[in-house]
Amino acid sequence: MHHARYIFPFFTGSYFAYRKVDVLRVVAIAKAVNEKPSYLDVGCGYGDFLKKVIEYLPGASGVEKEGGIFYALGMEKPAYIEIAPVESLLSKPVDVAFVGWMEPGADFRRQVAKIAKCVITTFDAGGQCGVNGGCEYDEFGFEQIAWWRTPSWIDVNAELMNRYYTPSLSEEKKRHLATLRSAHNFWYVYARPELADKIREALASHIAREDAKERYDFEGVLDECGFGYKEELATVTTAKRLWEVILD
């Protein structure tokens, strides 16, 4: 029942794959900045990930420029999501800005950097990272705190198609394709220099206590496709273990 989440993410999921550990990491980072942090999801879509964050940060909000997605899905727009051009709403200071999407050709990193104390990004290696293909915030005076690798929804989609929806593939071919799987999504945490050590220590402390048994039902799809928590992928050269945090 959860396959559709990765086959049709516009309708039933998000354009990045995540686990509950990702949500809890984001929450831990936000609370390191402020006990009651202001949190803005920039380009939040219809709020799949944001809704999970709000369970822990009730004051979190989002901005999305395409209001038509709610009509397309027959959904009522939540009050915590504002519909407007993203750039026009990047003026009020926030503790944490979460950026999970920039359309090709768009780059609002400078505006985000002006208003946020901490920036968390998640982008796939194939792009969606602004006009020059870069997602970094170092050039705006931020310090990189940590990063980790996860599969993109496209990675999961490919595995699902191979395993369940391509009957012409032999079992031998499916096993071979499974050995080639990779993970193209990267999460990065940036902070203003004066907050860097505090956030780094808080994240390290959180990771030490992290419990992968805290999970959402749809995470089973990630497991069955070979994208398990801390699973090692032979095809990648850095951060070979999925969801393993690399502290900088």
C-alpha cells in the first residue's frame, strides 16, 4: 500500500525519501538553536514532511508558491502553509529554514541565508540546487555542521519497478540490478558560526541516543528495497552507510 508513495510522490509522498530518524534529527537541531524555535519549510509542497515536523514543533510553518497542488489533490490547504512566491516571504527572521526543493534555474539561497540562523537542506545529486548546481551555504557565511546520505525517491522507485512491476525481468536479472542500487540524496546542516558548536554537540548527543525502531509504516518499503537504516552500499564511495551522520 505504500509503494505509491515512491511511484507517485506528487500525489502520496514527497520528492525525497525520509525516515522518522530524519524528522527527529531536524527537531533536535531546531531545539538546539532555540527551546521554542521558529521553523520555516521553504517550498514545502503540500506539507508531507512538514506535517511530521509539526508534531514536535507546533509553531512550524511552510511556504509554497504553487497553490494549485491542493486543488489538484482535492486537499484543503492547512493554515500553517502560506501560498505565495517563495522569495516574497523570505523576510521574517527564523531560527531554522528547511529547504528541500529549488526548481531548476531558481536560487533563493541568499534570501534564506539572510533570515535563518540554521539551514537544513536535502537535495538529490541530480540537481534542483539552484542555477549553478550548488546547494551550499558556506559562501553566505554559514558553517557546515554535518551531512548524511539517503536514497532519493527515484532510487526507491527504480527498485520497486524492478522488483514488482516489471514482469519481464528474470529473478537473476532482478538480483543483479539490486547490487547496482545507489542513493543520491544528501542532507546538509549549516549554521551561523556562533551557533555551530552548540548545534554540532546537540546533534552528536542526539545521534548517540538515536533509536531506529522509532519509525513510520512506509519505512518498510525502504527496507524491502535494500535501503535499510545504516545499510552499506557497495556502489558509493563516500558515506557508504545510509543515514550515518558525518559530523564536520
